[in-house]
Amino acid sequence: MRGLRALFQFPTTYHALQVLRIQSDGSIVSISPFRAAILDHRCRVSIIIRIAGRYNDMEHPTFRRAPNGTILLKASPEAQALPRQGPRAQAPYRAKKPEEVDSEAWAHVVSEGGDTSNAALVLSRWKVQFGRYQGRTFHWLLENDVGYSVNLVASHQKERERTEAQSPLMANKDAFARYSSAYPDFVEAVRFHRAFEEARAISLQPGQEGRALVGFGDFKFETLQGLYDSTDNKKIRFVKYLRRTSPAPGTQMENAVQYVRSRDRRKTNAAADASTSSSRSAASPSAASQRATSASQYVFLKKRCLEPGVIFNVLVSY
């Protein structure tokens, strides 16, 4: 048993390969900062566990959320504090090949004491090769600027629908899209972003304002027109709420309130016009009645004119 080394997997809170050294003489082995010693006095063996990672979910980002549980799109204070221009903004930067980025990520995981056989963990340590956050890990980006990440993935998806071209830059974006796709809340945010932008483009056309999406709340995927015209009780109550609320400037709620009030004004004006037209019709003979009377007078006069020996001039005014 002396000097025996063995590999085991233990159901601990740590996610990593755990290396055990078993000694039969019961001697205490020196412990590094990443090690814990457990001495079993009954079996007179010491077990040295090398913790090769932090926690089970070290590859998963912690999304910042609003009180209602939705993901916050706004950049974190740490992300906002970064300069708008990266350190290489003045000089052209060529994206590294995916093999090189992966090698660096693998080394990063090793430096953290992580498990390099965990593909998701290694991918989380890939570094962004473009833009403001160049040099930051995928894991950091999802934790610190979801709004930027959503826009990035949505635009990359559209680009991929047009081309299958490969380049180090495209490979880096492909990898980020693959990493972020593991999180349902993020995938939903991307889906909504694409739907919202497509609807907004249509709504900018004349007379198509109602085609824009509500953009918030339980009915965020609903069009403004569909919401206003709906006979569903929940949607009717929501429209009534929009009528009496005072939204913050520049928000999606403000757009919805403006649309509802605009539709209300048009409905009121249409009702007023209809009432005015009805009053005028009741106060004077109808146009059809006037035409019928004129026609009958013309026929009568024509018959009189055709009688033998009768000649006279007739002036008929309409």
C-alpha cells in the first residue's frame, strides 16, 4: 500500500478531478492551498484530496435579475467602467484562430484548478476576439452585459442565415452563440429581440404603427394593434391600465400608452363624424329622394311635350 496513488470521483460540492494519495503508515502529508487532508485513524491511512476546481457550476454565469426574475439587459457597473475604446483600438487587431483561443482557455482552466475535461468549462474561458469586450471571457460577458450579448447573438444568427463563411472572427462568434445557447432565459431574450426588431421595421411604414410589439410584460410578444382590438378580458384590463398610467419617457410602455391614446382619439373622432353626418341626413331630403323627384318631373314634362299641337319651352333646374 505504501505510496499508492489512485483516482476516485467523490460526490462533493466540487466539480473536478480529485486525486487521492493513500498512505498505509498514517503519516501526515504536507497540504497545498488547493488540498484538504482527511485522516482515517481506524484504517491508519491519510487521504489527500486535490480540489481541482471551485464549485460545480463554475462554468455557468450568474445572471443579474430584476425583482420579478427577468434577466437584466443593462451592463453591470464593472462593464460600464471599462473604456469605450479597447487598448488596441488604435491598431488593427486580427482575431486569433479558434485552436489558439481554445489552448489559452484550457490553460486558464488549469490555472484555476479546473477540470479540462469539462468542455463547457473550457468554452466559458474562451476570450472574445472583437469589439469593446475583446479579451474578456465568454463567462464574464454573460455575467456583465446581457444586452450586448443578446444583440451580438441575434445579429450573428441573421448573418449565419446569409452565409456559411468561416474565419477566426466568425468561429469566435459561433463559439459564443454555442456557449450562451445553454441558458434558456438567454435564448428567450434573443428570440424576443429578433421578433421585436422585425416588427419595429414593419411598424415604421406609413399606417403600420400597430404592427410594433408591446415589448414588455405578459403581452410583450403581442402587437399593439392586436392588444388594443382584443376581446380577451386580461388584455382589455391591460389596455385600461395603459390609459390611466403615466409611463417613464423613452420606455416601451410609453410607446404603448401613446398608441392606445391615439386609437382612442381616432375612435372618438370617428364617432363624432358619424353623429354629425346622421344629423345632416335627418335635417334635409336625401340625395336619392331628390334625384327620384327630378326624374318624375322630367317624364311628366316629356309626355306633355309629345301631345299634338302643344309646343312650349321647359326649363328644368336641379
